[in-house]
Amino acid sequence: MQKGKLLYEGKAKKLYETGDSDLLIAEFKDDLTAFNAEKRGSEKGKGALNCQISTQLFRLLEQNGIETHLVETLDENHQLVKKVRIIPIEVVVRNTATGSLSKRLGIEDGKKLPFVLVEFYLKDDDLGDPIICDDHAMLLELVDRRETLEELKRLGRKINEVLKAFFAERRLNLIDFKVEFGVDKAGNILLSDEISPDSCRFWDMDTGEKMDKDRFRQNLGNVKVAYEEVLKRILEEKQ
Ligand code: TMP
């Protein structure tokens, strides 16, 4: 499959047309951004690591009944994906308080939450991806039915269940993550975008060390080393 016209360039990926109008090629970039791109950087090989990590996690989720846009991985930083209309909602799922949750509500950083929290953010860089409630999503016509919002929450929790258990076996604590969904031409809701250390927080269960993009956000160094370690642990065979 050949890359056609560049359709879209985001902060971490480029999307290209292909000869098939139902399929796109996603290229994972080495760029890193934080705080709505106020902080920018690049780490050679980061795109390839995220492509491999996301491929593994999407396959795991497919095996657990979550439909995704992934068709196949073409090379180290390209995936062939189904063309979808992205629902402009960032679904954030949290097990432990940190980041914007601790900042906004004053919940102690590192406090385990009494239940899994699912939040919606409007995917709009110009507005700084504000947090929204269900009524805002309906008002902005981000989805046409409230049931779709319930489905996004259900999918977020199911993804969390699968990933949390998978990473716990690998001594990584899944703190929180962000996922995006798209709708294909048949109307199916597919997990889209990526799941990687750019979009998740992982804390090492033994050392408490951060193994994700917070290393970049907080200038902790060794960003790529952490992403490599996450991939290594994902690839570990478990009984
Ligand atoms: P937050 O604590 O900054 O709201 O982040 C929650 C989770 O969502 C965290 O795992 C990082 C991820 N995330 C993204 O993937 N993209 C974003 O633009 C933001 C703000 C967070």
C-alpha cells in the first residue's frame, strides 16, 4: 500500500490517503508536545516505539472484543488504518489522581481513586481541550444520541480493565490514559488514534518511576529509555 496525499497532520501523527478510499496510512512522528504544544521537542525513534506499542495494545484489545481502526502495521512507524470520522471527544480514564485532576480538584497526587473515573474533553486545540459534561457534548452535537456517550464510557472502562490487568502483570501501574474513537461508514464505533506512553501514564510498581510522557512534560530526562522499557515489558511473554 502506497502513501497518497497528506490528509491531516496532527501533533504526533500524519495521515495519508491510500488507493483505497476506506483506508488511510498513519505515520507516527518523533515530535513530542505538551501543554497544548507550548512545549515542543523531538526524540529520534519515538514514533517507531509508539507505533509498535500501539499496535501491540490495539491487538490485545481486539482479542478482548474491542473493535479498532487498525488493519495492519506496515513498517516500524506506519500503520494501515480504517478511515473513520473521529468523534471530537478525548475520553480520559483514571485509576489514580494526578495531572490535571489533582490540579483542578485538589486531590492528592498519587491517591488511588475509589472508582474508575471517566471524563470527556473537547478535542479542540484552539480552546485548549476543555473538560466537558454530557450536556455540553449534546449541545455541541459531538454525538447524535446520549447512548453514544454511554457507549464511550463503557468502552473506556472496558479498555481500562484489559490494559490495567495486562500492565500489572508487567509491574507497571496504569494511572490514567486518553483514547479517541471514530465512526466507520457502517456506523460502527472503533477505537482509533493510538495508545502509547504519549497518551497514558505508567508508574513502575516497584520504583514508582514515571515511564511516560510526563518525563518530557516535567523535564525528567530519559524519555526514550522509558518508552523502550514499556515496549520491552509489553513484549514479555506471560503464562
Ligand atoms: P491530564 O491529567 O493532563 O488531564 O491527562 C490525563 C491523561 O490523558 C494522561 O494519561 C495524558 C493523556 N493526555 C493526552 O493523551 N493528551 C492530552 O492532550 C492530554 C491533556 C492528556
